[in-house]
Amino acid sequence: MSGKTFNMHAAKTQLSRLVARAERGERILIARGGKVVAELGPVPRPLRATLPPDDPLLNLDEFAVDGPGGTTNADIDRLLYGKA
């Protein structure tokens, strides 16, 4: 483990400052009796979902139809509406 270590009393009295440091990405270790018992750190960022390159919504020129109402496309219907 790497990070700055604080004893329990110091962590309680400086909690707001330690949380601010953790928000900036720093890892804070909290010790009781000289033994590290907890770690304060930033919350992991969620992974962004990505669309595959062959997704019909990214390739609308291949799936577009002429005129209003046009014909339906099974790939787009399945993707948007869950239809086969």
C-alpha cells in the first residue's frame, strides 16, 4: 500500500481535508495502534460503454431508406425495439 498514513485521531479531526485530498486522487491510509486498518481514496470512475464499429446507429448511411416512412430495417428494429 502506498499513501500517507494518519492515526485514527488525526483522521477524525481532519476528515474533511482528507476527503478533499482523496477526491483529488490521493490514497490516505488510516492506522489504529500503528497498524493500517482502512484506506480512503477516490471512487473508481465508471467505464463508458462503447458501441461496436459495426453498430447500425454508427453506419446510418448503409441502413437509411429513401422517402418518408420508407421500409423497416431488421437490424435497427432489433437494436431499438428488441424486435427480430
